[in-house]
Amino acid sequence: MSGRVVRISIAPVKALGLVHPNQVRLEARGAAGDRRFWLVDESGRLYNNRRCGPLMTVRPSWDEQTRVLELAFPDGTVVGGQVELGAPVEVQLHHVDHPSRLVIGPWQKALSSFAGEPLRLLWSETGAADRSSGRGTVSLVSHGSLEQLREQAGAAAPVDGRRFRMLFEIDGVDAHAEDAWIGGRVTLGGAEIAVAGDVGRCVITTMDPDRGVRDLDTLGALAEYRRQGRAEPLPFGVYGEVRSPGLVRVGDQVTAAA
């Protein structure tokens, strides 16, 4: 069974808005620049959309080569400059030590003001501030799955795939066809991944990605027909690891190994 890539989504700063490049190169650690930065509160605890949904309305722009980061806020303010790194910070991401360094510059103050509490902006030394080691660096979901969720939720409009913040959205396959790829390999354009498991969902998926407010009971709908996956509850989409690095473009074919 095969499909095609219809959208690529990267979050340069974990919890902030997504950017949608036309192509991305997959390396061992995933897509360069994806979740390069992340936020913690004064106690060192992860700060994300569960705690402040409107963070996703802040639009980042990040260049991995020049190290220029810009954040565009909803009021039109743009804060930018070249990133400088400070001292290493001892923090954990999902109960696992995550090597990080403090980011020096104007972004921290601007984000703290927006969130209404002191925050620290961190640089992920691993290149991806994600769930934890061993969880995979690539994620994907099909539009067939999104359509079935729409039907289950009784929504009039299509369910926006950005709610799920997956690296790749694909079309041309049946609903939840990606579940059958777990344990196998999938070619996306010039890269190949090993699909390792399903992705359990949280309250962030109930939020409108343009406003950061809850407007669709995705979790209730998933509980009705996908209460338990192979590894996690309320599964939607799958994750995996890069086995053969390569370039993936919007429009590229997605093929599961026989």
C-alpha cells in the first residue's frame, strides 16, 4: 500500500506554532531543526501547550545554519536575532535527563511576558527535545485517519492535522493504514524509516492550532473507537526511527515494505 506526503510540519520551538517546509532532510536524529528549542518554568519543569494553549499562536522562524531565530507574536511584534548559548542546564524531559543549554537573547523575556510567568528558553543538545530516548524521531498520520476521526466526532469540517503536530501527513491510504506498518519499514521519498509504535494522544489535540483554545473533543472521539493501541491509550498516528537518511518532499511517494 502506498500514499504520498501532503504536508510537512516542524516545530523549531516545542509548543510554539508549526512551520511547513516543502522539503526536509531526514537524518538519524530526524529532521534538522525540529524541536531544537524548548521551554521550562522556573522549577525546570517542561512548559507546553497543556499549560498555555495560546503558545501555538506564536510563529517561529529558525535557520539551522545561520542560527537566526525569529518569533512573531499575535500582536504583530517580532523578536529575533542570532542565538547565543549560555551555560548547560540540568533538566529532565518526561523524567529523562535531557542535555540542554540556556539561550541568551530577547526571546525568553518576550515568551515570559506572553505566557504571564517566568520561562526559560533552552537549546536541545541532542537536536530534538521530544518525548524521551527510544521513542523515535519521525511521526506520521494519514488523512484517511483524520477523516474517520471527523466522522466519529460528528464534526462538520475536516479535522486539521496540525492538531496532532506530526512531522508528516500523508494521503492516499485507508484510515489507520499506518497502524499496520508498526514493526515494518516505510519509504518516504529518499528516506526509509522503521515504524516502531503508535502515538498516544493528550489534551493538546483538542485545541484549534490557530487559536490555542479547546474546540473539538478529539479524546472523547478516540475513546469511543480507539481506546487502547498496541502500546498507548488513545492512539492516533505512528512514530519511527530513520534507517536510511534522505530528502523527503511534499508530493513524494510513501510506500510500506511488503
